[in-house]
Amino acid sequence: MDYHQNILSTIGNTPMVQLHKVVAEVPALVLMKVETFNPGHSIKDRMALKMVLDAEARGDLRPGGTIIECTSGNTGMGLAITAAVKGYKCIFTTTDKQSKEKMDLLRAIGAEVIVCPTNVESDDPRSYYSVASRLSKEIPNSYWCNQYDNLSNRQAHYESTGPEIWRQTDGKITHMITGVGTGGTISGTGRYLKEQNPEVKIWGIDTYGSVLKKFHETRQFDEKEIYPYITEGIGEDIIPKNIDFDIIDHLEKVSDKDGALMARRLAREEGIMLGYSAGSALAGLLQLKDQLTADDIVVVVIHDHGSRYVGKIYNDDWMRERGFLDTELRVKDIIARKQDTSF
Ligand code: PMP
């Protein structure tokens, strides 16, 4: 018989898939690590499980306990899956910017979700960090994972994502590119890859409105870099402990519009239905294509599935309201199509 004892051991060992049409202008071989094959449909299952296992080992999480986390959804899904198998309760704080699909999914798997305002300072008592911190003090036998500063996050990628990529590329990878939020994915995976071959370039994707790129380049925290943006999961207004800036060779900013349009192209041209930040990662790669050659092997590590964004980037009205779809072009397309069918 060939079976898993429970769903948790299906986390990781995700496939690598070559991209074609969307990278036609890129001289290198471009492979995508399709993390949507994890049971929670995102890469965050890896670090969620690791944060719980490490907390159990330290005695910070005991039977019947409550897991608390501030999460935009994906970490929450990984924690909720882990909690369901291991018998913990979950309370998540999230921001009102996140998609309703993400919150509904978390509630469906048994978590309590508390929605907090997006545009407040992180030390404001209403912020999703502050609410999570307060709850962890008020609720007995509770454990706040704190994915931003909990180094089990990047360690999960050092132990699993990095070695998988090295194996799957036979050690031939030359560039890894991925979105950066807490920094766990890029720092853990990047460190493992650079330890195998210091020549591997690690490129991170940031957003306009995030403080990360400027901090990477100047080591100065510039508040002027911070303003609201639409892309979900990447960019920060704080410097999380999980980001190891020395591992990152370059951070590239991608606009909300370019990320959204590229996610739609990935679905329609490659048949890979992914989230917003996956579009940003690939759009960033196209921005950097002149730095690549035919000998390069690029691995794009994506974060989550597109089902969580059907009401957003995959919805034409939502896209048009934000000026992300070229209305003039659409009218021309429709006229062209009508002319075609008249023959
Ligand atoms: N994309 C999405 C959709 C995410 O949920 C996250 C996690 N915040 C990221 C990218 C960034 O990953 P990391 O936190 O490991 O930097």
C-alpha cells in the first residue's frame, strides 16, 4: 500500500515546471517551483508546520492549546491544516485588504478570523500585529507564531525548499527569483542554494509602497517609501527578522498592474492558475531579462494558488476599476472579433 499517515506529510516535494510562452523574450531556461501542490495550496504550509513542530519541541505549545497568528491567509491555511491534524484551536488576525476568499477558506477549516484595519501603524493597538500580541497574552495556553520574527520560518525553507530546488536542477540553478514578505522563503532557500554554490544569484521581488528595497540598498529605514498598495503577500512596512539581506543580490519592484496582468497571462498562456505575487515574481523576471543568458537556469518560486483571487485579479470589472485593463484595446478586440465571425 502507498499512503500518507495524515495530510501533513504531503507538504513539500512540489513539482518544477518549465515556462514557455510568457518567457518567450527571456534567453534562459525558466522553471517554476509550483508550490500550489501543497495541501493548503501555498508554500506557507512548509513554514507553518515547522513553526508548530519547533514550538512543540520547546514546550511553547501544549496539547489543547491555541495557535495565534497575524496572517494574510496562506500561513493561516498552513497553520489551520496543522492544527486540525494535531488538535489545536486557531485564532488569526488579518487586514481588511485581504481577499474575502482567503478569510472564508480559513473559517471553513475551523479558524476564528479577526479582521483589522490595513492603514494603521504596526504599533497602533488596532493593527493586526498588536491584536495578535494582546490575544496571546490574554488567552491561556496560547502561542503566537509571529511569522515575521520566528526564525523557524526561514529554517523551513533552508531544510526543504532549498534542497528540493538543488536536487531538481541537478545543482545547475544559476538564479532564484521569488516574492519577499516576511523574507522566510528567500532567506532560507537562498542561504541553502548559496551554500551549495555561492555563484547562485538570489533575486527578490518587492512592491512600490514597501520599504524593503531601499533598506536593502542603503540599510536605512525610509518611511517615505511606505504607502498603500494593492498587491498581496509581498512588500513590508517593517523589517522582519526573517529577512537576511546579505543573501539577497537584488530586490526588484513590480507595480500592482504588472503583477496582476502577468498572473492572468500565466493562467491563460501556461495553464498555471496562481496568485497575485506569482504574477509579480514573473513580471520582475521579465524586467531583469537583459541580465540573463542562454546558459542560465532560473527558478521562480511562487507562493499561492489563483483560486483565492477570482474576485480580484481574475475579475475583469475589478481590474478595470483600478485601470489595470486597457479599455480601448478591449473595444478594438471586440470589434475585430465581430468582424471575424461575419465571414
Ligand atoms: N506571496 C504570498 C501570496 C504570500 O502569502 C507571502 C507570505 N507573506 C509571500 C508572497 C512572501 O513570502 P515570505 O513571507 O516567505 O517572504
